[in-house]
Amino acid sequence: MFNFLHPAPAHPKLTMAEVAAQVAAGQMLLVDVREKAELHASGTAKGAIHIPVALIAMKADPKGPDFDARFAGKTIAVFCASGGRSGMAAQALEKLGYSALNLGGFANWVQGGGAVVRV
């Protein structure tokens, strides 16, 4: 019922390196749903865009006035600090018709060898 309380691990068929490769190739959109202060404290994944979880549905809704065209036609991979917020974001994206992957927490990205950039 409340799946967002139990964050999903990275998609079982994709490693973080494969996610990074798809992001670099423009096939996947990587979204950091943490708050701005968290990004400044730890950096973010290379290639990720920042959209806080509270704004994700508004930015991803193709019928809405604030639609971000970077979402169009892509699988969306989301992460946060520990996986809870990214789980909520993935559910919201799936309700909008996207294929969404909850990568869990930022530490999963780092431990998986994903590159980090400071903001």
C-alpha cells in the first residue's frame, strides 16, 4: 500500500554504470529529487537534473503549464538521499505514464561507481 516507505533498490537489470551510459547517450533522464541544500552538501550525480520531489509531478506532466520537455520520451531514473522520496517520485512518474526507476539513495550511485559533481 505504501511502497514509498520501502525504497526499491536499483533496477535489477541495470547497473549504475549502465544507467550512467544511458543518461550520457540521452536515452534516460536522471533526476535528483533532494532539496537544494542536500546537493550543495554532497554534490549530485553527473548528468542529473535537480527537481525536488514536491515539484516532480508538475514538471513531468506533459499537459501542465510547467512541463519540462527533458522528460519527453525517456525512461526516468530518480534518486534522493535514502530512497524514500525517490520512491514517491517514481510512483508519481508512473502514474503519468513514464517508465521510472527508483535508484534509491545517492550513496547507491556513489557505491556503484557513478561520477559525482559539486554544485
